[in-house]
Amino acid sequence: METDRANIFLDLKDVFESIRKGSLEIGASKLGMPAIKTGFRILDYWTNGLMPGDYIILAGRPSSGKSMFALNIAIQAALATGKDTLFLSLGTPRERILMNLFTMISGISSSFASKGSIDVKNLVRIDQKLARILDADNGKLLVHDELSSIEEIKKEVQSRSDNSNLGIVIIDYLQLCECKSSLDDRAQELVSISRDLRKLAMKTKVPIFVLSSVRSDVDLRPMSKRPTLSDLNVPDE
């Protein structure tokens, strides 16, 4: 037993020594845990990137830009790491997501694309950006809009993590995830779904990034209107 304790303290010493000599990112890399960058410098600075097995919930009010923010992370992660990003959309059709991606990458409104009114100059600019994004060294962005239950999601993520270069999973969004359970309380179902996703992240060693809405009555509070974890339990859409 004493030998085991000695090994534990030796490992901790190595961790602290790695961190002391450089940044946390360098220390994590030496430990075989490369962080995945989100592409947002301030967020990466405070979180040190997304680590294998991380489970992150991004919560906000409806129509606050959560999906577009998550799509940005999906693209940046695929570009920066060379690993695949799995984007599971439970509420938005794949075609709409593709149009949002087009707007995000090109900087051109999707209405121009749908009307076929993009001029030659902009087409050249788009081709240049796509050439970089479609580089062989970059990861793939896999968009899926046909899954709805936690069982289907677990099966898909597990399969991808076993057979591909999966780097990150993004789920949009928690309240639309279905669960086969005997629970009558939807709030408890969401707690169960969230727990399953956390276990899935730890099992696959892939960071899972989940979007969530918050309750609409947050704005009716007399004091602080900042959402808390309990506000994620009940869907408001």
C-alpha cells in the first residue's frame, strides 16, 4: 500500500513540474491529454481548451445565438486539430445548418446564395476559403439531424469514437433530447439524459458540448436574473 501511495505522489509531482515549466496546455500535452481549441481566444485562455472527457453545457435564452456560436466552435475545432467534429442537430434541418455554415464561412448572406446572385469576385473569395477548410489535413465536420433519443446519440457517438478520428461532439440541444424511461417528470428525465451524456464523454474520452435553453421565468425574478443550474431542468420552448 505504501508503494502505491508513493507512486501517486510521484505522478502529482510530475504534473506540477510540467505546469511550472510551461503553460497548462504544455503540461497537459506532456500528460497525453491534448486540449482542443474552440477558436475563441478568451474562452480558450480561461478554460485551457476542451479536454478529453469534458462535458460542457452552454445555456442561454432562446434565439441568443447558441447554435451559431457552437457552429463556430465546430469549424474551428476541425481546422485546428485535424480531428472530426460531430454536430448533432435535434431541432434544425441539415439544409438550414449548411446555409448557416455558408454564411459564416463566406460572410455572404444566405439569401444571395439562394437567389444565385453572388458575383465573380465573391465566388473567388469563397473558393479560397473553402480550399483551406477542405484541406486534407483538416478534420471533417459531420452534421447529423436524424437522431432524437439519448439511446441513438450514445450509439452514434460510441461508433464514431471507435471507428474514426473523432475530436469533439456538439449537441443542439438538450431539451429536445428524448429518453425512454418510466419517469413522469420531464425535469428528472433531463437530469438523467445529462448524466448519460457525462458518462458517455468520460467513456469515449471525447469532449461533449451540449446546448441548452433556460427557463423563461428567469427574467421575472426580482433580484438577480443570472440563470443557475436549476434553470436548465425544465424546457421553455
